[in-house]
Amino acid sequence: MANKLAIVTGASSGIGLEIARLAAADGYDLIVASDTPLVDAAAGLEGSVRSIEADLSTEQGVRQLLDAIGERQVDVLVANAGHGLGDAFLTQQARDWRHVIDTNITGTLLLIQPIARRMVERGEGRILITGSIAGHLAGSFHAVYNASKAFIDSFAAALGNELKDTGVTVTCLKPGATETEFFGRAGMEDTKVGQAKKDDPADVAKTGWEAMLKGEHAVVHGFKNKAQVLASGVLPESATAEMHRKQAEPGSDG
């Protein structure tokens, strides 16, 4: 495993940091990226680690990360960077919801495409994309985020199918509410879901990492989250929207 390289985005904390730790423990060299300083994250990781502070919602930020990789072979790409935004859509500023789309969708695709091309040319590589069970639910008071994750969940499945028989696998990790900085950054600390008990990011990361190593197409972490995904397949979107409202409406923590 010596000298193999893993790229992990959104790695300053939470699921991304825990995946980076798993990659380091498995002997990968690391390039970790985030839009916040990574001093503490890099210091807590084993082996060869390079930290890149870049806004992956922009072409410039993605190019900064690609330039750091250079011509080096990428064995694992973990596209984990993501951004949420709570509150009602009509109260949000366009620059804020556009940043969600640019981070979760545009920046993710701009990063994956060139790296995946090189993996296919080589006939080897693993891609782990962090989607969400939110992609299965109409997300009242989190509408743009849930819609962006619906895109990512679908994109990951489609890309995985396009790349079958190439030697490159695509795995979509679909967590539910996880104990990270996500809800604070999304302005959702006064919501029911923001205050609820959440999954341990280390457990979620392990679920995703192991699924990726097995070449699985998608994995949902946790029994409760799996039940929500199953329910979303039979309930109308109006029902899932109302369920989500009760969890994400501002002030719903009581």
C-alpha cells in the first residue's frame, strides 16, 4: 500500500476527517482539502499528509487542488465536501443557496471528472462520493441541500454504471444526521434535527470506507436511515416534505 495516494475533500472535521484517518491507517499518502484551515486535521493524521485550504465551490479552488495532485496517480478519491443551508427558501440570499449548489454539485463534478478520466486510462481506481439520505426526501426548510443531494445520489449511481468493467468503482455513502459541524454551519441549531442525537462520524466513515473497498455501488449507514429511505420509496413527496418540516423548521426544537 506504500505510496498509494488518497484525496479527501471536506476533511477538516466530521466524516471527511474520519475517512482520512482510515486512509492513513491503511497506508495511503494523503492530500486533504477543505475550505477551512486544516492545521489540526493534518497534525492528527499518520504518514505523509499534505493539506490544501481551498474553496471547492469555485473553479479556482478545484484547480488549486488538482495542481497540488499534479501528475501523481490517484488511487482513491473521496469527494466529501458539502454544505447545507437551513431556513425557508424565500428568506435565503441567492449567493448562499448558490454556494450550496456550487459546492455540492458543480465543484464535486469538476473534481471528479479529470481524476476519473485518469483512473479509467490506468484501469484502476476507487471513488467514494458522500451523498445523503436527504436525497431521498423532499427537504422542507432545507430544500436546496436535499435537492443537491438527490442530484449527487443519482449522479453517483449513473457514473458507477458508466464505469463498470473499467476497473474503476464508484461508491455513494448515504449518511443521515451525523454529529459534525454541519448543522451549525447550516444555521440549523434551533431545529429538532439540529438538537437530536446523531450518528458518530467515525462509524459513518467506516461504513463508507469498507463499502468502497468492496466496490459497492451505494451504502446507507444505520438501520433508522435505511428505514427512512425505504419509506421514501412508497410515500408521496408531500408526505416526506411534511415529515422533513417537523425536523428542520426553524424553532422546531421546542
